[in-house]
Amino acid sequence: MSPSPDWPPSAALEAIRARAAMLARLRGFFAVAGVLEVETPIAARCAGSDPALDSLVTCWHGPGYPRGLPLYLQTSPEFPMKRLLAAGLGPIYQICKVFRDGERGRLHHPEFSLLEWYRPGCGYQALMDEVAALVRCVLERPDLPSERITYRGLFRERLGLDPWAAGVSALRARALAAGITGIESMELDRDGWLDLLLTHCLEPGLGVGRLTFLTDYPPSQAALARLRVDEVVVAERFELYLDGVELANGFQELTDVAAQAARFHADQDTRRRQGRVTLPLDESFLAALSAGMPESAGVALGLDRLLMAHLHVRHIDAVLAFPVERV
Amino acid sequence: MANYNTSEFKSGLKIMLDGDPYNIVENEFVKPGKGQAFNRVRVRNLKNGRTVEKTFKSGDTVEAADVHDTDMQYLYNDGEQWHFMDPASYEQMTADATVVGDAAKWIKDQDMCKVTLWNGLPLAVEAPNFVVLLITQTDPGLKGDTSGGGGKPATLETGAVVRVPLFVQSGELVRVDTRTGEYVSRAKE
């Protein structure tokens, strides 16, 4: 057998050492902040319902399952972590691997490292302060400025449209006017067109030399965030951008079990409409909400991208020991 | 005809767009954490060489272009058409000036060329990276100059004109890089 030329790591040894240093700094940060490190299962019988995410699946053979039980590799640890919140553990964080099928590119890899943390009794605005402090600590840039822009304000200012009001044809026309090519006959729903405009026209200018928190999303993009009635109904959700790259996504967490169950079913309907598999719902998570999860803010932060920002590299492969093509 | 899903996109993949064959030069996967994914690609039209950007919704499919490269031997030019032969099957094909393009400046009988076929017909011809050609005309250089600094134009047997050092003379063979059109060195047969 000839030796494979792909045996060495894709990341420079310095990047691998920098990852270890980053993890140490993160754990130090949370020790001082009084947030407890936890572990929850990577493989579970239920999967996230988010229609934008596809799970990888494996199979467990054991007592009661002679033919095997499908276990889904987590796309995020949020459901089991919220069960821990409902059990009364207090502020918690986790550093873990998550898995997303079909995602591969300069900023995407099918398995990646996520830092997720929850603060019971904390609002999402206050959590953004803590996210900024943590990122400044990891990047060793204590003076890195930070700003907050609302989703609606950004679209109005940069694209001259109201993302709550604009219809599909207006969004398509705006995308064409912005010079995006190949989309004349593309079939997208309203949120799809908003995503197109956000990713192609707006994201590259977000977080240039600063931490930009994009906040208060359309309710159709609430995911697991609580809704608030302002002039319009907004989802209390934020994303953090640095140098055009999305680093984190956070919520004022939805704790109402009926609203959560309704969102699960809406997600299932979306998946069915798109002709995709519907996955078993996490009944234990719903039971935890019924038992009472404290009002909390939570956030998930992509550690590979954070390390990329720290090392000023453009491709995720520069911070991964062995990307999927080498395993 | 086969189709490709966007998840199969990578540079070098040949796809059909608006009736023309294209080569994917660069594929960027763009996806908000909680939203619709897109493939933003730069593609080169294999008929006219122009590069354009196109955005696809991830999961969409696009028709595959039946395009592949094959090594063929250049036989001769009959005044209008360039004739090539597959050295394995001895099958012959002809290509016109638009297909041969810049390669016409560099190739001579017997040269092995990379011919790109679309639906079995020549779409483009690429000359070998390096060719050895005879200088048919160049002004006499200064005696004793060996530095090559400055240089002078020289016409080659194929009609191409390249800059050569002053010490290189008519009747000599030179090695040329066809990708840059630059003289590399003198050559023996």
C-alpha cells in the first residue's frame, strides 16, 4: 500500500496549539464568571427540528433494540442543555462537536466545535455584553469595539426596504437590482429571499473591524427565540458578526411549552412540504418546559470560526487537524 | 442527460447553463446559521472563455455538460481546418479557428494537444505547456552579448512572434512557454 499524501494535518501545528490555548482561555473565562461546564449526549434518539439543518444519523444496538435504534448526531446541544436548566443547574456551558449534513465550504464543515452557554435570569441584551467580553478575551483584543443593529434597521438603511412588509416580488427585484445573477427563476419563500439579500449584500459589510450584533429578527425567523410586540412583532434573537463572518447565534429563550410545541409542528410541516424526512420530536425537552424552565438567554458560538478570526485565516481547513476529505 | 445537485459542486465540474457548457471555477457555499443555503459560483463559459458569477439555491440541480478532455495528436492544417487524431483509436477530428484559438500560434505537426470535447465534438484546443520551435527570422544580435537583457522579436516557424535574447539567431531552436508566450531557453532537436 502506498502512503497517503493526505496523512499530515491540514492545520499548521501553530493553529493546533492556538486551539488548545483558546480552549484553556474559554474555560478560565467561565470559571471566573461562575458558569458550570457540562456534557450532554452527542448521539440522541431525537433530532433538532430546524428545517434549515439536516442531521447525520447512526445506529445503536443494545437491550431492547436488536435491530438497532437510529441515533441522530446533534446539530446543537440546546435541548438537553435546556433540560439541565429546567432541573435547576443554574448557568451552564458546553464545548462540544456538532454535526450538520450537507454543509461544506470555506466557512462550513460537517462536524465543527460549538461553544453553547445559558444564563438563567439574564436578558439577551445582557448576554450580548458577555459574548463581546468573551470574544475580546479569546482574541486578545480588549479594545475591539462593538455595536448593535436591528435586522429591520439594517435592511431599511442599506437596502431601502422593510423586511417585515416587502413581498416576494419586491425582494426578488431588489436582489436583481443588487446585481445577484442566476436568480431570475429561483423559487424561494420570503425568508429565503431575505436570506439571499442578507448573505450576498449585507453580511460582507457586517462587523468590519468590530463586533456587530444583528438583533431582533422577523418572527418567521425566530427559531427558538421568544417573541416581543414592538411596533412590529420581533423575535428576540441575535447574531454576532466579525469581519463579515457569522460567529454566534443567541436567543431570549422560548420557555412556553405550548408555543414551543407549535413551532415544532410548524417545522415538521415545513419539512413535509419540502419533501424531507420528519424527525421524532424531543418529548423529554417538551416535558422539561412543562416542568418549568427558568427565563434564560442562551447563545451558540462557532469555535472554529473564532479561531479563524484569531489567526486571521480565511478557510476553516486552516484550523482543522483533519477536514472530512482527509478522514 | 445526467444532473448534478449543488452539493456536488466543485471547481472543474462541467455544467450546462442557458444552452452553453460551463466549467465551475470557484464554488462558495453560503449559509446563514438558521436559514436558506446558497451556492455562489464563478463559472467560465467554455465556448467564449468569459467568466460570470451565478447564485444557486442549495439543493437545486443543474444539467451536467458532456465535456471531457482528451489527448490528441495534431496532424495538419488544410487551410481552413485543423486535423487531430486520437492516438489510441486513430479516429480523426477537425476543428476550426475559433475552437483552436491561441493554440494555433504554437502547434506543429505531431504535437500532442489537450482537446476538450463537448458532446463528442472539439470545443477547445490547448497547446502543450512547452513547445520547441524554429526561428525563421530575427535580426542579427550584437556579438558577445550573452546576458539576454533587452531582447528582440523573433518570428517562429508557426508564425508566432516572441521576444528572445540578442544572442539567439535565425535557424536556431527555442523552447517557449505557451501559457505566457515567453522564451524559456535555446533547445536542441
